Amino acid sequence: MKRNSLKTLLVALGIAVVLLVTVVLPAERGYDPTGVGRLLGLTAISSKAPTGGAALLVEDVTGGNDNLVAAVGGNVRDPLPLPNPAVHQQETAAPRTEVFTVKLDLDQKTEIKAVLGKAKVLTYSWTVEGGQVYVDFHGHDSSKGEAYWVRYEEGDGVSSGQGSLVAPFAGEHGWFWLNVSDGPITIKLTVTGFQDKMIDYGLLP
């Protein structure tokens, strides 16, 4: 009788260890030594768990339309279905173009941000006269605090940049520049888009 109880206890202990290694640790800690957690999709649960406070929701607002090539029922009379309507947005006003000129002495820094709604679009270009900068193009949701932000681009020792942005969430999206040259420089930024407003933070401490 005692032998059967010991055997049952050892079997239960073995099952508990297996579940700990293959299920609990991958789902809660992201630790997956056997690879089973990844196959079951448990490590994704761990990666999505917030580490504290309110989570910042970042969505792929332009993804999904590659499925159009596999859409069924297309013909010359009817359009294909659009998986992601965010690729087209009807606006009530024309896009605005705004230009900023900033002068920075040695080691001075500044930030300029565009306030954008979710999925709103802007295009931009900036150039540096007289030297080079460190730049961090990023966005953050002001309502959640400075700890919640994403980086779109980073460069050091550069003198220009250009591109476009579809805002992955509503908030402030823009540039931090630091003068890394030996003397004063001038930055010229041109932004065209559907931004609610632009914020020039001026020289930062």
C-alpha cells in the first residue's frame, strides 16, 4: 500500500514538473527551455503581459492589405475587399505644411513634436547646415507618461532625414536633436500632414 502511494506521489510530482517547465514558465516568465511553450504559443502570452501600469497599445495600422492578392471573387465590375480601411482616410481639411528653423550651439539639444491621431499621416524632411547631429525620431502617448514610447529611427553624426509616418497610436511623434558638431548648426524641418498641431519645445536643459 505504501509502495503504491509513493509511486502515485512520484508520478504526480513528475507531471507537476513537466507542466511547470512546458506551460507555466513559458507563459508567465517567457522561459522556454524545451521549446514546447513556443509551439503552443505560450511565450507570446508572456511577451504581451504588461510590466506595470497601463499598457501602450501599438497597432500595425497599415498591415493586412497584402491579402488582396489572395482575395476571391474579384472582377472588373466589383472592387476587392479592403482588409485595412486605415490606408485611406477622408479628411475635412487639406494637409498642412509647417516649417521650423532651429539654431543649436555646441552640445545644445531640442525637440519638435507633431500631435497626431491614431493612423494619421505625415511626411517630413530635415537638413542640418554647418555640421551634424544625433537624432532620435520617436513617439509617445502623453496621457500614459514618459515611460511609454517607441522609436522609429535613430542616427548619430547625420545631417539629413526624410520619410513618412502613420501614427501607430494617438500622441506626440517627433524628433530629438543634439548638436554633435564642433560649432553652431541650423536645423530646418518641413512637415506636411494631418497633424492636429506642432509643438516646438525649444532648447532643452
